[in-house]
Amino acid sequence: MEIEAEVEQSKFKRICVFCGSSQGKKTSYQDAAIQLGKELVSRNIDLVYGGGSIGLMGLVSQAVHNGGRHVIGVIPKTLMPRELTGVTVGEVKAVADMHQRKAEMAKHSDAFIALPGGYGTLEELLEVIAWAQLGIHDKPVILLSLCFFEILLMPCAVFVVEMKFIYLLQVGLLNVDGYYNSLLSFIDKAVEEGFISPSARHIIVSAPTAEELVKKLEEYVPSHQGVASKLSWEMEQLDYPEEYDISS
């Protein structure tokens, strides 16, 4: 009965999961994807993800689908032959490119979680962290951490300014097998060298299990920081309007 009460109180309808189209070399990666899917199901949370049927994407989406929750997959048309094999689950939205994919995933999601992945996963992950720091959104971001991290350069997001204050979000690391140790070390170094503010460092939290991680998402409250304008993440607009004055 306690579990049912907790499910009813969940504040999320959908969570976006970034993850790899490969399964990785360790079974712990695969186990984490399946466990995360089951945790979402236990809380009546639907899934938004990259649309692939292979790798960790396939495992987490199948786990959520098997549990009776809705799955929305967003995939660029050019990746469909590579990442869609066999039977797909849930609703698949085909989009034109990677920029539209991220915008569509964000539009349908109340929070973000990252499982292990390669360059694509990390690019998506770091961009939503930057969106949060800039105030483009105040949705929580959680990282499922498993053993290895590659650091990417992050492209600039396109945005439209709205005159509101920004909020910093928290990023949670499920740091299984030390997967995100390198990321945490990099961020600590960036704080030490003055490239990331100490307050922005507190965006990131960690937890050892999917259950605890999602619980932290549920408890997440944005921290108000009146340091910049809040930025709209309506990414359908790929360029500023010609009449838009960025100095205003």
C-alpha cells in the first residue's frame, strides 16, 4: 500500500532518458537500463527516449513498454535504418535532424535521465545541463553512471530570450562502478579554475540506485538564481527573427 501511495504522488508524467544505441561491454550497463525502466513503471511514469530499438535504448524502452507505460521514441529519419531493427515499441516520432530530435524530446518531458552512452548521449546530456544553467528550462536532469566517461565539446543551443529569472537544476549521477567519476573530476577542475561557478557545481548530485535517483528527482526544487534572463527552449526556431534585437 505504501508503494501505491508513492506512485499516486509522482509529479512526473514523462521522463526523458538519454542512452546509447550500444549495450556496452558490461552487463551492469544493461541491468541498469532495465532497472531504470522498471523504476519508471513502478511510479507510473512514461518514457521519452531516442527511438532506437537496439542497445540500452531498446532495453529501457522495452522494460517500460512491458510494464504497461507509454513510450515515445524520437528519431531522425536518417538514423532509422541504423537504430531501428526488429519490432519497435510505443509511439515513434520521425524528425528531420538531431536538433529537432532534442527539441521534441524536451517538449514532451518533465525531467531528464542519462544512462551510459557515447558521443550522442553525452552531447544531449551536456546540452540540457547548459540549458538549465542558462535558464532555458528548470527540469531536473539525472545521470545513470556506469564506469566510463568521455568529455565532449558542446555546441551552442539556439534560444529566444524571455525576461524572467533563471533557475539552476540538479543533475543526479547513479555512479555505479564509477562511470561518471571522470565527469565529476572534470567539473571539480572547472570550478577550481574558475570556469564553472560553485553554485552551478551544486546542479549535480549522485545516487547509487535507480530507485534513489528517481526519488531525488521527485524531491528536486529549482534553486532561484537572479543572475540572467530566463531563456525559452522553443527550439523549433533555428534562427533569431530578422527583426529581433539581441541587445534588448
